[in-house]
Amino acid sequence: MRLDIRNRTLYAYDDWVAESQNEVRLAPLTDGRQHLVAYRLSVAPSSRSLAFTDYWGTRVDAFGVREPHLSLEIVAEAAVETAGARPRPEAIGWDGLSEQEFRDRHDEYLARTPHADWGPAVADAAADARADDLVSTVVGVHDLVRERMAYETGSTHIGIDVDRVLAEGHGVCQDFAHLAVAMCRSLGVPARYVSGYLFTSSDRTGENVDGDLVNVQTHAWFEAAVPGHGWMALDPTNGREVGVRHVKIGHGRDYDDVPPIRGAVSGSSTAEVETDVEIRRMDPSQQATVLAPPRTHPAPEPSTAQAQQQQQQ
Amino acid sequence: MAGGLFSGYDLGGFYDEAIGPDGTPRPGQGPVVDWFDALSPDDLRHHGALRDDVLRSRGITFTVYGEAQGIERTWPMDLFPRIIRADEWSHLERGLAQRVDACNRFLEDLYVGDQAILEDGVVPRWLVMTSSGFEREAFHVSVPHGARCLVSGVDVVRGADGRFLVLEDNLRNPSGVSYVLENRATMARVLTGAFDRMGIRSVDHYGRSLLAALKHAAPPAAGDDPVVCVLTPGVFNSAYFEHAFLARQMGVELVEGRDLVVDDHVVAMRTTGGLRKVDVIYRRIDDHFLDPVVFNPGSTLGVPGLMAAVRAGTVTVANAVGNGVADDKAVYPYVPAMIRYYLGEEPLIDNATTYVLWDDDERAAALDRIDELVWKPVAESGGYGILIGPQATDAELAAMRDTVEADPRGWIAQEVVALSRVPSCVDGRLEGRHVDLRPFVLTGESIEVIPGGLTRVAMREGSLIVNSSQGGGSKDTWVLDGTGAADPSDRSPSEGSAA
């Protein structure tokens, strides 16, 4: 599916800010399932950004604004081509987890991290999801999070430990993802947090969109490592596998490794933050509308995009 | 050696660096032993009082954390110097340079290289990836000339046979070099010329060498005369004295985070004459406080945007960010393997015997001897968190066992090293006290080891804890250049060389 995304974040300060330094992680990545066609970041007041790829493979744009300003507007525009969900693997046993080669690559996804630091409550809940094979276990974790958690818009629980999130029984997508990550890790299954977008009319249900344009928020889900298969990606917020409507920005051990925007602002002013994300489904033959100047090359045909993706696997 | 201050001197069954097993001075030690032996207790008291005056007037202090008041103390320096012969030093010097060379290459390999040492299975990948010192925010950040450990402090000790062993590496922000220089200056005032003919190698050039190394690490675009500054957390830091001292020695600005600004990925410092571009920052702030954008967002010590500037290559931060992975004590056992891997050489200085506790067999064997070993947390420094088995209570040992079982990656165990001793002034006479040594190694155009280093001495009888934060003292460390006046004690048995 060809999606154009426009993410606009506005910080409105109650007093002049002399300086702010920021990092933005809003560029969808290119991997085996999706392909970034174009990306552009604009900032007002204008500032030159330094783009680099971080340890996790996420594109980062770093910039500073060093002139007095009352607002900071960050607009990230992306055109991305997505493919459907990977087929779910057959049953896979637990033995592979302890093989040295696998451990070498995945142990960093087993540790407790600030947003995925579980206690007995989460570990006990996770134990209920444990099955003879890993695939069912990961799916079980996903199902359990859905069962125990109600989606509630509004306040995110970022900063609250997962045991409390579980006890309260409600949250937003980040909380669902962190809880699932923590449950997997408590079982010894390496898991990571994913930041991205979902093209849907409802985060909760993930239901399909009739029209071609939606207004959403950034989304989050989780991936679990399964030996012999790779990463299984599941979205517990709306109970579906990560597929053609999901656009991945990046992953990390938890939210702190892939925050959409982080920064430091001088002085003591407080900000009102306003974010709106617009996702538009494009006819694959169309040029990207949100990106200016228009690209000179036509967007790749789906088959071409597919071939390119496979090449990158 | 007559019956002076050394009368009744007891070797205590340890390797004494000044006095051989036959009771005579070891080679190179004669002049100092004889000079001290000839002092009267009154002389010693007189010299001690003079030393205290000198230290006080020079303002040489150190800080002990965790004490409510009066945490600023006068630096304790023992008058009896620690002497290292030219041949001993030459071996140690080459061994330290070799070690730092390998650590620089290891860090380059991890952060900007192919991680070849991990791919080849020489160092376990998971061990690196689970090190709290492996700083992902520094991934793919290059450092001019790969001089990541620009200043290293490698802690070495001599065991029962007199051989040097590396106890730990300090590759992040090793402190103590200011005391090396101040000890020397103080000794010169107190002993006024008594040992001029011994041929003692100078340490006074440290500031020049450090500045040269820092300038060498400047980004290529900085030009011929890069601007260097020292970044300190501020006056409440225990090593603030040293930060100010080093800035003065080098003739560069001492700044705090708020004195620096980042504009368009370029760092500048605020001066009375306006903003001035900075090329190299000798930072004495821990990684996690350097830049609130990428690290601890609550840090008021750092400089917002600094890491992006470092990544852009407009400024060098020394030591490099992320060095902690190489001085992680669970990675330390692999340093000899790194030397073989990167340099194709055998290590010249061995590690102390160390047990990695994440290995089930080694852990079981070590826990069986829990009361015989030294237990160290992998990410700490300065002696914090260490438990010395033979001196621990049953309750402490039981707690340590639980801690290690719960977090085997987080600890190592080492054999107790019977630290060598050096005569030290105690109650108007000389007694043997245990010492260690922190030599300072600079990575500049070449790797340079400052002759000697900081000798720390456990002034309490029998104690092995040399940290000044925990009741330790220090000694001036003399490296002989081999040209000194004939030493009558050189006739003593050659076992003293004990290489």
C-alpha cells in the first residue's frame, strides 16, 4: 500500500525560548516489509538538521534553534510503500533461545529497561501465556495484553511501570507495547518496542478505512524474536498482525530508544504540544502529494517495490 | 641501613619494594633507605610538619563524598617515596602502552568498525551488548585518529613475587594525575635537593603532553592551533581541584556546561570577548550528563546539542563517549585476548586472576571460595561496592552470594593479591604499608606513559584499601632514569629484580 504521511508537531511556549536542541525520529525505515520512497523534515524557525542512522537503524534528524522563539513547528513528511504481514511461522520450540549465536544477537532485548521493568504481577500474567512452542507463546502474550487491557485515549502511561499499567488495566498503544515487551522478556523471549503509524480510523480496532485520508497519532507495537524465523510483529492495541496498514519508524529496547521527538529547551517556559498526523492512501501511480518539490521519478510499481524489498532481505 | 628509623622493620611476609628478604635495600633503593634511616624521629616530624604546611599552602585537597560537613580534606602524602628502577619501568611502560593501544582498537572496532572481534568470537557479543558502558548513542561516532582513550589510568599492583599485574583499567575519566604533580612539587620543597643525583625522571611535562594529545585529537578542520577547554561538572565535584589544576597547567579555559553553546552543530564558549569556537573538550563529566538531549534529560551539567556536534565532527570530546564498555570489569578479562587479536603480541603485563561469574562453572567454583576472593561490581570505580572475602562478615558474604546469583553478569571475583609494601612513616618510624599504582597513559601522536603515576598507600596497618576516599594516602613515585649516582646497595642479591 502506498501511504503519504504528514506529521506536524507544534510546541507553543508561554514565554520566549532562547534555545532548543532536538532530535526527531519520524522517518519510516526501509526493511523487508516496507520501503521509504521519500522523506522530508521542515522546522520553523528554520534550522539545519544533521541526519544520521542510529544504533537501532532509525533515521535521526538533529537540529538546534538558537534564536528567541515562541513556537517550534516540526513537520515530517514521508511517502512509504508497505507490504502485507509476513506469514506466521510454524510451531518453534524453546531450545533455540539458549543457543549462543541467537543469544549473541538478542540478549540486549532481554534486559529490564526503564519502561519495561516488570515485577511479579507481570511475570505471573506472562506465565499464563507460556505454551510449548514460542510462536503460540508470543501470540498468547499478545492475546493476554488485549484481554487484560482496555484502550483509553488521553493520558499515556509513559513513565509508569508496567506492573501498574497491568493493574490499572487501561492505557494507550505505548502501554500495550511495553507491557507485551515486558511479558515476553520475563519469559526469556527477546522483545522490542516499535514506533510507527497505523493507517486506520481507530487505533483500538484497527478497522479499515473507507476513505483515503485519516487523522491519527503515532502508534506503537512490539516484536518478539523467534529463532529460525526472525522477528514476529504483533499489534496488541488492535489485535492484529502488523501488516500493510502499519508503517514502522524504528525499534529499540523501549520507547526511550525511539522517541518521535526529544529535546532540551532553555529556560523555564512550559509548552503546549499539539500533534496531528495525516495519512493519505495514494494510488500507486500517483506522485507524492505531501512532498515538495515533486519528485522527478514516478513512484515504483508495486511489483518493482516488492522486488526491491526482496533484494534488501 | 643502621638502627635508625628502620630499626625493627618487619617485612611481614610480603614483597617489600625497598627492602629485600635479607634485610638490605633492593637495587636502586639504597640512597633513599639510608637517608631515611639516618633521620631521627624529630627530623621526621619536622619534615612531616613542613610537608603539611606546603600542601596546605598549595591548597592540595581532596573531597570525600557522603560526609555531611567538611568534606574537603588536605591531601595525605607519605614522605617515603616509592621507587621504580629504569628496567622495571621500561617493561611496565611498554606493557601499559600495549594495553591502551589494544583498548583504543577495541573501541574503534565496536563503535565505528566491523565489530570484527565480536564476529570472530574472541569477545562474546552479548557481553558487550549487555555492558552498561556500551553507549549506543556513540555508535558510528568517529574519533580523530581513534584516540578514544586519550587519558587512561591503569591500576597495577605488585604481588608476592614482585611482578606487576593489572587490577583494572580506567578509560573513562581517570583522576589523580594532579596529585602526581603536586606530590613531586611538595617533595621537592620538603627534601630540598637531597636526591638530586639519583636521576629521577620528571613528571612536570604532563600538562604539555596532555595539551599536545588533545590538540592532536582535534577535528582536521580545526587548523594548526586548535582551541581546547576543560569541561568540569563544577566546584562540588570531588576532582574539581584537578580540573582547575589541569586547565591552569595547559593554559586553557576551565568551563562548565553553561559556558558552552551549540550553534548549527558547532560548539563555542562564552568569553568576555564574545563566542569563541571550541575544537577539543577535555571533559571530566560522565557520559550520561554530557548532553541532556540524548542522555539524562535532567542533567544541568552538560551541553544541549553537544552529541550532535560531536557526531557532525566539528568538535572532539575526550575521552570518547562510550569507553565504559572497555573498562567494564566483566570485559577486562578479555583485554589480554584483545592484545593478541589486534596487535599480534603477547601481553607484557598479566591480569590479576579473575573469575567471570556469568559462567556457571566459574561462578560455582568462585562461590565455593567466597570468603577467599575479592568481589567487585563490574561498572563501578574508586573502590566502591568492593567486598574483600577474607575480611567480610558472614552476613556480608551471604548477601554477596545472593547478589551474585541474582546478577552474575554484574560482578567479577578476583584472587586476593598480596599487595607489595613500601616503607611508610608511621608514628615517628618506618613500617611497611601496602601500595598500588595508577600510571597515566596518553594517546597522542604516539602512546606516552608519564613516568611513575599515582602511588596510593593503605595507611592503616594490614589494610588493602588504598582509595583516598577510604582512608588511603599517597606517595611520590620516582622512576629512575638509570643514570643515577652509583648505588652502594646494588651489591645486594639480584633476586630483588624479581621480574
